[in-house]
Amino acid sequence: MPRPYVLLSAAMSLDGAIDDTSSSRLVLSDAADLERVDAERAGVDAIMVGAGTLRRDDPRLVLRDRSRGRDPVKVVLSGSGELDPAARFFTVGDAPRLVYTSRPERAMAVLGGSATVVDAGDPLDLDRVLSDLHARGVSRLMIEGGARVHGLVLDAGVVDELHLVVAPLVVGEAEAPRFGGPAPRRTDGAAARRLDLHLVEARPMGDLVLLVYRAG
Ligand SMILES: NC(=O)c1ccc[n+]([C@@H]2O[C@H](COP(=O)([O-])OP(=O)(O)OC[C@H]3O[C@@H](n4cnc5c(N)ncnc54)[C@H](OP(=O)(O)O)[C@@H]3O)[C@@H](O)[C@H]2O)c1
């Protein structure tokens, strides 16, 4: 089934945390990195996050630099369909918004006309989501998290490119969300699995490092 090229983009601490458990969002990027991410966003057709990221971070998912062109389509994955129509995902910018959910009736009831709601199957079927996005003209998809969505796409082996920024912080909290998704997910007894990704660049950016991996 045709699907978009998938770019997974994330930032983590030295101990793999992508956020902490405090009430405010953990800052892992700097201004130069935010610029880099904005340029990447400008090069994709759609940006996807999970409902957890919408609830926790309330991201706008629009280009910071308007001169870079039109905002990508915004995409959210939600099993429950329980989304807040006042979230900035729905209220900021004029790019189309797509909600892939296992509870389309619930999502339509809470969101009204603020997004296109698509039945993603129950349990949520990632292949179905990606092939539907492709059919809607999305040939490059950027996935920005959070942890559970990282796990979903890494486990499914659909990541074509990974941009991972490592910041010189140690979060040190067992409960902090981690890159790669919540553990444990595997029941096969295997200790670790090597991803079919190889490192193509390690770029120092001040105190940050950008690691670029590609599939194959
Ligand atoms: N540092 C970074 O690069 C970065 C980037 C983005 C986010 N984050 C952080 O990541 C954290 C959020 O991560 P998270 O794991 O809580 O949330 P998440 O991955 O953003 O979203 C999880 C939600 O997505 C839906 N979902 C995902 N996979 C599903 C599946 N297989 N089946 C059904 N539903 C599925 C569910 O929605 P429902 O609950 O509606 O069922 C689930 O609760 C936040 O702390 C945020 O700050 C960090």
C-alpha cells in the first residue's frame, strides 16, 4: 500500500527523556534548532502528533517563518476521540486538520466542523492512517511525537528518516516520557531490537547534537 515518506523528529535529554513530569514543558531545543525544525516543517505536506502531545503541549503546528510558504496539514492520532476543540491545533492557522481516531462519532461530536475526522479502525490501524494520508496527497509526513506515537511508528518499521536532537540535560525521572515510547511494549522476550536505520550525519549545534538516520 502506498504511504508517505515518514520523517520522525524528536529532541531528548542525555537520559532519553522527551519531557519531564513538571507542570511546564521541558525545553530541549534552542533558537537555532527551532529554526531548523521550522525549515523541515516547511518541506513536508503534513505534521502528525498524538493526542497526548496535544493535551500536554497544546502545539500550534504552524510555520514560525511565514515566508517559508503554506502551513502543512495538521494530523492528530487519538484512540478515544476525546480532543479539546479549543486546542491551538484546531484554532490557529488555516491549514486543514485531520483527526484519525478509533471513535469517530465521539470526535465528531466534540469537534463539530473544526477538523476532518477519519475512522482509523479499532484498534487504531497505522497502515490505514498512512495510506489514507497518501490518498489525500501527503507524500512527506513529519511526525513530532510524543512517546507513544514514537513507539507506534518505530515498532511498525515505517520510519524512513529520523532526526534526533540530544540536549545536555539529565531528567532523571522514571516517569518522564522517553524517546521510543513507553516500556514495556514487547512480549517476545527479546532484550533489544536493532532498527533498520543507519546514521548519515551527526551535527554539533552548540551544546546540542543532531543525529540523522535513514532507513535501509
Ligand atoms: N521532545 C520532543 O521531541 C517531543 C515532541 C512531542 C511530544 N513530546 C512530549 O511527549 C509527551 C506526550 O507523549 P505521550 O506518549 O503521552 O502522547 P502521544 O504519543 O503524543 O499521544 C498518545 C495518544 O495518541 C493516541 N494514540 C497513539 N498511538 C495509539 C494507538 N496505537 N492506538 C490508539 N491510540 C493511539 C492515543 O490518544 P487517546 O488518548 O485520545 O486515545 C494516545 O493516548 C509530552 O510530554 C510531550 O511534551 C516531546
